[in-house]
Amino acid sequence: METTNSLSLTRATAQQSIKNDLRLNAAYIDGDWVTVEASESVSDHALYDPNTGEVIATTRLCHSAQVEMAVTAAARAYPSWSQTSVGTRARYLQAIADTMEQQFDKLVALSVLNNGKPIAEATIDVGDAITCYRYYANLTIEQETWSKVSTDETGIRLLKTYEPVGICALIVPWNFPMVTTAWKLAPALAAGCTVILKPSEVTLLPELMLGNILSAIQLPKGVVNILPGAAEVGAAMTSHPLIDKVSFTGSNSVGEKVMRQAAEGIKDISLELGGKSAIVVCADADIDYACDVIIGGIFTNAGQICSATSRLLVHQDIAESLFAVLKTKTETLKIGDGFAADTQMGPLVSAQQLAQVKKYIDIATEENLHCLTGGTLLARQGYFAAPTIYTEVPATSRLWTEEVFGPVLVSATFADNAQAIAFANDSKYALAASIVSADEHAALEMARHIRAGHIWVNEQQIVVPEAGWGGFKQSGIGRELGTDGLSAYQKSKHVLLPS
């Protein structure tokens, strides 16, 4: 009974926050909420609870008129904001983090309600976002205003400094609301850029709280503008002549469109796209621990992670034992409402994403893949799919080569490390990888040869703000987080002087 009351209060917290805190039918432009008026081209947009499939709120999405207003506001704010001291910008970033901490419970509850994440995962997300704002507040202070590059024999001095890249269009996905926003917004503000932010229209609720936070800390008007919108808004942002940089996280198909749109005007661009990451389990691995790492890498956030290690490579000597343990552990996962304290895997984010997973389950059936466990949608309210594992999957399978973005794991065996490396690298994606081995030296040697931007060795998919994030091949262009993340919003400037 105590658990039920606690859960009821948590869901009630989110619903009360929608009623009292959020400005639906509005965009945050020039430091204030601007109503998006209904018209023939602007209709109500429903937001859903993935746990139940029920509508939890309706809003209106922006269109090109709001984009023009927001870009104008950002352009007007840029000259002043770009010249603020790093100390001033750092104080605003710390204030965002402080205010998020004050609103912590509401942000977690809104994420669970609108995204479907289990409470434990949503709690980590909000904490990660706060940490990211604090990291860039500190990093921008540490960066020297002028650094001495060299002095040659003639006595000429060469100095280096950094300037903000300009007005930035930031487009973030639905799978990690607040987190991906922080990855882009924190370094952009730290660098001195002004911003137009488009959160996903699927998971608007936790993102809309940001406007209130920016008003509460009295961030100068126009520095950040938030436009809830669909593809029309994204296209208007990325093609606008006053936008200097576009940063996009999402699918490859949309990323290609963004890149084409940003080409007009030669905009700076960062793309964080898809993945089909491998996890390699070596012959000497602890099987029980390896299974925990495998499960964390594919079933966290119901597999809706760009870095999800969705291709499992197991040494042939331990394959039979590992799959027996993995099957048992997977089938005992607690799947349910994100508000339930014991839930380990929640629903997919939307009916559309559930249909996407079903499409690949149907393909697996057509390809006659061996299903170790799962392979079904769950017959219950909400957008739930069973955690699914296929074994002995050939490299020609669409499930092996294409990103499912759901709780679906494909696997194969290997004979030696060279073969494992070859299998891991045989993908058009190269975002991340995991290695589980008792021999750290051998694992690090393997990591040198696996082409991926981020590799975990004997660890769950922990992401820290100090570590740059991004991949090779078709997993994207550029890096986020770390010093690379700040550099993505800066341009270096060199000044040559006599001694």
C-alpha cells in the first residue's frame, strides 16, 4: 500500500506540474512565452503517456513564423551575449543547474510520464543534465582568453583566442530529453553563442520546463529560444540565412536532410546519428557479469539508445553457457510502468516506435532467425515490446545491419580476437562498442583496433561530460561533450604580433 501511495503521488506530481508549471500552446521567444495561435495550418498536438497510451496533454506546435521571431531575437541578443565575460556565462550555467536541482522531482516525474522511462533511469538523466551544465561552467572559466602559440627566431609572437561560432540551431531527439539538450546548450552558452532550440515534439513536457528555468535565472532575452515543433520547424531553422551552426541528433535519414539544408550558406554542422554497436565477450569473461553488461547495453531505455550495443559477439567456447544465463536474466527483467519502483524496462516512447520494433520482429520471422527469447509485443496497455534476443544471426540479416532502436539484440560467435574485431568493424556505423574480458591489456589492444568513438571495457554504458562523444563512418560528424564539445561552438582566432 505504501508503494502504491508513493507511485500515485509521483504520477500526480507530473500531472500537477503540467497544470501549474507548463505553458502549452506556446513557444519561448525573446525571454517570454509566446502563444501559438490556432489556425487552419496549426492544430492541436497530442502528447502521450507511453505506459498507458493515453493522452496526457495537448499543445500546438510552432511553424515558420515562430522560427523567424526566434532567429531575430537570437540575432539581436548575439552582439551583447557574445561579449559577456566567461565568468558571467559560467554563473548563468551554474544557475541553470541550481534551478534544475530545485525542480528535480518535477523533471523526473515529467520524464517518466512523457517518455516512459523507469524512475531510476529518469533520475540518472536529470542528474547527468545538471552535471553537464556545471562541467561547462567550470570548463569555460579554465580556458585561457589568450594563449601563446609560439615565438620564432625573428621575435614574432603568435597568440590564439576563441570566439563563439554565432547563432546556433540545436535539434534534439526524444530518447534523452534534457540530457541531449544539455550536451548542446551548455557548451553553446559557455562559448557565447545564442540559440534556437527545437526539442522533440514527442517528449516536450520535461523540455518545456527549461523556459521557466531560464526566466527564473533572468538569462538575457533572446539568448535561448525554445520552439516546440515538427519537421517544418527544423527545416526552417537549418536553412535560415542567419543561422551560423546546426547541431542535430537523430536518425541518419533526417541527418542527411539536415546536412543538405545546412549546405546552403555553408553552415557549421555537427551530426550525432545512428549506431549498430558491438559488444564483444571474450572467452575469459565472467559470464554472470558479462550478461549484466549485455542487458544494460541493449535493454536500458528499452533499447532506444544510439549507442545501444545491439550486436553481441561471444567467443564460441563460452557461447552455450552465456546464452543460458542471458536467457534467464532477460526473462526475469521486470517490465512495466515507469512509475513502478521495481520496473527495470519501460515501454517504447510511442505507437510509431512500437510499430518500428514490430516491423523488425516480422523481418526476423521472414528471415527465419532463431529467437532465444522474446520476439513479441506485449499484450497490455501502452507501448511495450518483450526484450528480444536472436542467436546465430548472419551478417546478411537486416537485423544485423540496420538500427532497430528498440529492445532487440542479435548475436553471433567468434573464434579469436581478430575475428571479433573484424565482425565489430563490419558495419556502416561506428559510434560505440563494449568489451568484456578478464585481461584488461588484451581488451585495450582490441579497443585500439575497433573503429568506434566511445568504447567501454568491463563497464556499463556510463557517459561522463569529460569524455567526447561521437563516432566515425555514418554515425555522424563532430563531437559533443568534453573539450571537443566546447570547441564545436567556437572558432579559433590567431593574432600575430612583434615581440
